[in-house]
Amino acid sequence: LTSDLTELHHLVVVVDGKVAGEIHPAPFKAEHRHTLYSVSKTFAAVAVGLAIEDGLLSVDDELAKFFPEYGKTIKGVKIKDMLTMRSGFKTEGGMRNSQSDWVKYYLSRPLTSKPGVKYSYDSIETYLLSAVVQKVTGKDILTLLNERVFHPMGIDDVEWELCPKGIVTGGWGIYMTAEAQAMFGQLLLQRGEWDGKQLVPAQWVDEMMTVRVVRKANDYGYQIWLCEYPGAWRADGAFGQYIIIVPQKDMVVVLNQCSRSKGWPERGNIWNTVVKNSKGCVVE
């Protein structure tokens, strides 16, 4: 599955809700948590859905509703624009290392494009979603997910980085085992249902996995990507971190690695070996 440009850390394949195979090459072990980089964004989107379920938030709410002190500079930016990376903010990743108040710094700057139009991938937009959820629920998104999703599933060892102000970073920084990642992928495959309980609204999972931005085989939903192969979606992180959900095969594939190839060849190998050769529906 891997190439000379990759070091495999964890691979888990789940079919029909059961682990069909897993690999954790030494020195890595199944119980080791792995940093997931931007895979974190998909978890943050689920937290947004929980706040929406509670009536505390809407995708049509404007960001200025929650940060009125910046209303003049962020006018017109909606929650759905940040979920799809189309807020109009200028991307500036270096801010993380130079600023102590990320919200203030980011929202004090003028927009560079009209909200809802131009796609520009920006992890800080997910961080701002985390800040909004924390503001309306009174809980950081890890606490919210622990209470409503992770702990009911039996997942109790997740960590997530915080900004200097104590807000979960959202767009990156989650650490969890490959098994827990596979369970989360299975939860999304089952449209938010786990062991007979609806932990995440099915409608929200459907909305997450609806194409919002067309990008030449990299179409984007709400903080999750449409795969090259039909009907499959993926949470995607730097250096080739993946939670791949393949409804046609009732399959979830988790891959953690250190890839210098951006993970694309490994995705193709997963499709051509693991997915195509599995039992289940035939993908045309």
C-alpha cells in the first residue's frame, strides 16, 4: 500500500462494521495515539452539528452575531462560509506562532473577497468555528464531543491542542488511536447512529457529505472531502492521514503515515487493492 516516500504507522480496515485487518508496524502500536493534522476539521464539523441540533447555531448565522465587536470587518461572513472555506479572509498560518489572541487578530483584518464565493483553504476558519461553538455551548469542542460522541462510543483517550486563550484549535491538533478513528469513520458511515443511539443527527452527516465546492476531483463538503472514487468521502490530514468512508462497500479505511508524496499514491493503492477487492457492492 505504501511507497518509498512513505513510512506506515497505522492501517485499519473495517468492513460491515467489523475489523477486517489492521497493521501497526514497530515501533508503533495499536494503543498509540497519532496526530491527525487536518483530519481534525471533520471532528470539528461534527461539533458544529451538535450545536445546531441544540438550537444554538445555524449555518446561516453570521459570524458577527457571535463577535459583534468585529461586525464592520466581518460583515456577511456566515457559518456555512467557514465550513466550506469561503469566508473571504486572507489566509495567514504564521499567526499561530506570533499572536496570543487569534480571534482578535484574525477578525480585525478586512476581508479580501466576498464571503461565500472564493474557496481558500484555511485552518483558522475551523478554529473560528471551534471558538463559536465554545461561545454558544459554554464548552470547548473536545468536551462537547467527549460527552455526546466519544464517551458513548467507548472512546476516552482523545487529546486536542489549545490556543493561548484556551480554545481548541479545531483545524488541527487532535490525537487519537487508529481504532478510535475507525470507530468515528463507522459513525459517519452509519449517518451518526451508534449501537442503536443517534449520537449525531443523520441530516447533519448528510449535509457534511454533500458537495459544496467543486474542485476537480477534490470536491469539498463541510470540512470533509469527496474522494476520487465514486461516493466515498475522506477526512484528510497532512503527511497522508486519512479516514476514508466508502458507503458502497460498507467500508472504513484508516491510514496514518508520514508521507512525502502528500499521500496521493497511497490513496490510489488503497482504492486499487483494499477497496476494489473487498466483498460487497460493485463500484462502477
